[in-house]
Amino acid sequence: MELQLKDVTKKYGEKVALDRFSYTFGQGIYGILGANGAGKSTMMNLITDNLRRDGGSITYDGEDVREMGAKYRRILGYMTQQQGLYEGMTAESFLVYMSRLKEIPRKKTLGEIDRVLEMTNLADVRHKKVGSFSGGMKQRVLLAQALLGDPKVLILDEPTAGLDPRERARLRDHIYHLAQNRVVLLATHIVSDIEAIADRILLLRQGKLLRSGTTGELIGSLPADWKPVLHSFSLEDVYLYYLGEDGHE
């Protein structure tokens, strides 16, 4: 499985939100790290074909995702940044509704819902209304709907936004264990969300890809004399060096 973006560009008027972005994603977890406004959400919406790109190409296994149409949507799971839930629905009824939108055959719907509720540890609250859930549980419901249909490409846009540290850690654990045989893209500005689970990290600033690599490779790219008071560097130092206000390119 291979998701490839080549020279992808998106503009909003005169503002360039994504600037000739190129990268090839294979199986594993990719952390897309950048400050608010760096272009992360724009990239996610282009990959999911919710936005029309102004230039470049996006292909899955060599086929343009626009031409794939419904075939592409069937292999795609998307967890949005906003908690767009019908809070009067139960977790199960919400997932039934999302199954209809994803055109999952009715005879397979309940089996799919059982599967994703188990995967996200929500089976015991399936008949409770979403409005009564904690922030972390609501995020897990959104993750569950993204997993309907067993997608090969899983897009997670700021999945831990607004969660307390404990709920954030729990959701990270879920994402880590879901990464088998999938391309997982996790866009965030929270360094700790990806430091422990991402196979590779992409640094995005003002719509451009500055650098990519493993955590170790990115830490190793820092100059030895930067903040010499520190005995060792972390991914947070990488963020500050490349993506801070005085970021380096």
C-alpha cells in the first residue's frame, strides 16, 4: 500500500496553505507536526478529497484518488478534529448512521459495529447516549466510526485536542495498536502525541515540508551547540528549533 502526494498545492485567495508538498506514505504511523496554521488540516482534507487541490497529484497504489471515487472512500477512514456528534444518539445508533453513509452492506453492519466498539473499548457503553460521554470517550467514538469498513488509510486530525493527559495517553495507545497493515497519518501540534508512537515524523511550516525522519534522526539533526545547557535533546527541542518563531530551514 502506498499513498503518494506529489507537488500538492492549495491556496485560499492569495494565501498558500500547502506549497508543492511531496511525500510517499507506506504502512505505519506518520506524525504530521506543525503549529496551528501550518497546513496540517488542509493536507488532511486534500487527502480525503474534501477539498479540491490547486495543483499536484494524490495517488493510492499508483491510481489517482479522484478517479478511484467510491473505491477510494471504502479504503479511507477519517477522524475529524471537531467532535461532530449527534449527542442524542447512542454510540451504536451513531455508528449505524455512519455505516449507512459509508455504504456498508446492512447484513455486515452490526458485525462491523461490534468489531470497532471492541477495538476502541466502547462495547460496554454502546447503548448509552454520546452526550453523556467524557471528552476521551467521544474521541473514541469518532475513532470507531473512522475504523468502520477496516480502512487501509486512516487519517487522524488533532485526535487528542481538548483531552486531559490521561485520556490523551489512552487514545494514543489505541492508535498505536491499530496501525497494523494500515497507513496512519496523525496530524497534531502536540509533540508528546507522536513522539512515542510515530514511525516517521514530518515537520510542516507555512505549508511546506521542512524535514522528515524518525525521532532519532530529527534529534540528531540538531546542531550540538544549540542550547548547550541541555545534556540531551528531545522531539520538543526539534519542534522549537525548526517550527518555533525563529525556526530554521
